[in-house]
Amino acid sequence: MDVLSDLLHRAHARNALVRQLIQRPPWALAFTGAPPLTVVAALGGHASVRLDDAGVAPARLAPGDIALIGGAHAHTIADSPATPPQAVIHGDRKHVVGGGEGAAGVGAAGVGAAVQRSLGPRTYGDGLPGATIMLRGACELRGEAGVRLLRMLPPLAVVPAGPRTRAALDLLATEVAHDEPGQDAVLHRLLDLVLVLALRAWCAGPEAPLPSWHRALADPAVGEALRLLHGRPAHRWTVAELAAGVGMSRAAFAARFMGMVGEPPLTYLTGWRMTLGADLLGDTDATVAAVAREVGYADAFAFSVAFKRAHGVSPSAWRRRTR
């Protein structure tokens, strides 16, 4: 498995919430209490996405563009950066500015509930001619793998429209417009697809400030070494064995890995093992000794020492804190 696929698999988005926004200008919806990752896509018309607490310039989305909001930033989606919010949405509750509070799936600012119901329970807005059509997907990411994934992203990243992402968005838009059995499962998987395609497209861009390990994936030797480490993280790797696996001398491989990834091979492996161990402690009831063996440590003591060095607390304290 390649490194990005491994990271995406382990950080697998959960508790996904997908909504369609259909609004006529002027309009603006503010979202507070956002989860760690939000996906915003323009399907028809233009829109502005601005973060309220990150000091980042607003982004303008054209049809087919996707914005990735990394981190739990309060944000506003609007027809223009200058439009003040008409409603504030927190989770599944909506507060109309100058009005009352209600369920976020019923009505929208200045729109009757009867119109809203005709559009379906996952839609905000009126659906009248001239409206902007948006999709917003909000999801949580799992554990330390999710933290690693979020570190790849700036607070606000924009992926221009492309044929692959547009096809996935069309599928998501078609599904969200209907209320049928099994819809939550379908929406969850389609949002995963949109997220993966958008991340891949953004990472391929020339200006993406990617981590060094991602840039190293393009190198035949170092990229293969990273795949070996992620494929068998519990194996008792040595630099000599990795070098032989990619067809290089030990010294040349160690220097090349260090130069491209920014740390020695076994240091990188230790960091990845600590990520895996942290998530196993949070997600399972396995003993510390069992987790240690799962990530390549012969005994719980050695694992605990390495874990505390990486995370600042013991494995047991980490488990109590994350639960």
C-alpha cells in the first residue's frame, strides 16, 4: 500500500454530514463548531468561502471547484465575501440572524418550510431560478492518523474543477437530493471518494506545501522504501535490509532517504509506529503489551518509553485521555 493510501485508510472519515445548499443572492451561511475537515463544492453558480478565525483570504469558487477546510475553523459560505451571515448553523441547529432557532434541516433564511421540505431533508435553501447550488460535507478523522493527514493541508485549500472530481460531485449531488434507504452509507462513501480525489488533485498542484515524505514518494528508491515500511510496520527493519530492498548500498540509501524525507529511515518508522500505537490505544481494548507487539516492539517497556518520548504521556494515560 502506498503511503497516502495508508494514511487515508487509517484516518478514515467518520460521522460524515452532507448537505446541499441552494441559495439566491444575496446569501451567506455561517458555520460554527465545525469538525476537523470540511469539503465545500460549487455545483452551479459562484460562491465565496471565508474562514472567520484563521487570517486567510477568502476563496472564490467557480462551478466544479472544491474547497478543503482543514481544522475546526468557523467559516462562512456566501455569494460574496462582503455579504453578512443570514443564518448561523452549529451542528444540526440553525439560528436565523434577527430571528429564532430551529433544526438546520428545516427552512433557510427568508425561505418557507414548505419549500424546504419539497427539496428534501438534506437541503438548505429555496431552489428558485438564479440560485447558487453548493455541496457541503463535514466529517471527523480518526486519531493520530487523522492529525497527520490534516497537517498536509493549509487552513483553506482550493482544488480547481476537473473531470474526475466533477464526476464524483455529480454522483454525490444526485444522491443527496433523494431520501432513500441506505443513503447514509452511500453518502459516506461518496464523500470519501470526493475527499480522496480532491486531496490527490491538490497534492499534485505546483504550490501545495506538502510534507517532505510526500515529495519523496516520486523517488523510485525512497518511495519504495516508504511503501515497504508502511506495508510491514511491525517488521524488525534495518537500514541495510531497506537498502537491499530498493537496490542501493546502505550508505547511499541512508543519505538519499535523509535528504528527501528529512529524517533517517528508522526515525521515520518509529514516528509511524507511534501513530499506529496511539490509534490502537484509543480504538481498541488491547493491552499495552499487545499494542507494543502489533507495532513492532518486543515488550511493553520499550514501547512505553518510545511512546512517552513521542507523545509526552504514557500509553495508559493516552488511552484514558482519548477516551
